[in-house]
Amino acid sequence: MIERIETGVRMSKIVKHNGVAYLCGQVGDGATVAEQTRDCLSRIDALLETAGSSRERILQAIIWLPDMADFAEMNAVWDAWVPQGHAPARACGEARLARGDLKVEIIITAAC
């Protein structure tokens, strides 16, 4: 069975299937990469809770930055957020995001 949560015309915020939750890409508010990353991760926390999951159950993270020069700043926030011993498989790449003011977007897949 496929369960879609907070579904709109274009996308669902969460899609659950066979014990796995797929979260839509999340961005955050703030002026800096660190601020946006913190806000983005707090939004991910809320979606994980809605999905019946948690940080400890994240399987994969895909992170997009419009400028890889921001990699260290984003990682400082990410490293403090990920529970020790529960680091997911992860990729980080450079890409143009949907709006010019966005500095980070994170896509999460987690067990539920």
C-alpha cells in the first residue's frame, strides 16, 4: 500500500511505501547557509515525526547547494544534527535551486 501525506496537485510532502518514508525536498529560511540548514533540518524533524520516523532511522540524504563554497558551513550544522552512530548514506552536489535566495535543499529517505 502507498500512503501519501499532505498531497497537493504537484507533490506530496511524504510518501510511505513498504516501511519507507520518502520526504519531499526541504529548504529553510534565513540569511546564511547555517540558518537555512538549521531551519531546513527542523522541518525535516517535523516531517519525520509525521511519518512515524526519526533522525535515527534516516537511510539516505541528498543535499543540494548552489555553491560548494558553502559545504563546510552546511556540514557544521548537519554534523551537530545527525545522531552519533546513525549517519545515513549521503550525497551532496552543486545545483541551481528553485529560487535565488535558497542556499540549501535536503531530500530524505527514512525507515518508518
